Amino acid sequence: MRLVDLARSYLRHAEARLRDAREALAEGLYPYALRLSQECVELSLKAALRIVGIEYLKRHDVSDVLVMVRERFPEWFRDEIDFLADASRRLAEKREVSMYGDEALMLSPDEVVSREEARVAVESAEKTYHLCKRMLNEYEKIRLGGP
């Protein structure tokens, strides 16, 4: 399978998670909205890395790789690397608590993830997804010789 095919697939799945994250936020399922947002960011960024031919460790947070290879990306995308790396790092850190809560303190996910955290997570996922989708679209346009 070609790298661009993987990227396209990752973005299709990221888009589905983003749709579900918006719905979860609207329904008050804040931990789930955060978790889905994290997965959207992860898949979107891994798609972007695939497009530029970068292999990465199989971890949820790819912020360090993104920063290391920033020069491989188009300038407009490089301008967003700090935001993208921060979103990846921040959401990956909250991944576990969004699913299990704080078991040491006996707090449920609903008690540790606020509406505001979920809202910010969904917004970060939306921006990340759209930036990565734009990169794929531009890559395909260049590859196919389009305008």
C-alpha cells in the first residue's frame, strides 16, 4: 500500500472520530469527546507524516517527530507545527484519564474532564484535521498535475 493511501485512510477515520466527538460534546459526554478528539489528532498527524514519507514510533503522541521533521512540510504547515505538536502532546496526556478517570483518587472520567476541556479538545481536533486534510489535497493536486 502506498503512503498516500495510508494517509487518505487515516484521514477518513479521523474525520469519523471528529464527527463523533462533536456529537459527544453536544450530548454532554465530555470524556468521550476528548478521547475521540485525541484519536482524530493522532490519526491526522500520522497521515501528515506519511504524506512526507516519515516513519514514526507506534505511540499516541507524535509531537516530537513532528517538530524534528518540520522542514519536510510546506511552509504554511510549518507555521502551525507548534500548535499541532502542543495539541498532540496535550491530548495524549489526557487520553487515559478520559477513559478511566483518576482511579487513584476514585474519580470517574465525568469528574475529571470538564465541558471546557472537551470543547477545547474538539476545536483542536477540528483545526488539526483540516490542516492535515489540506496537506493531502495539495499533495494530490501536485502529484496529479492539477491546477
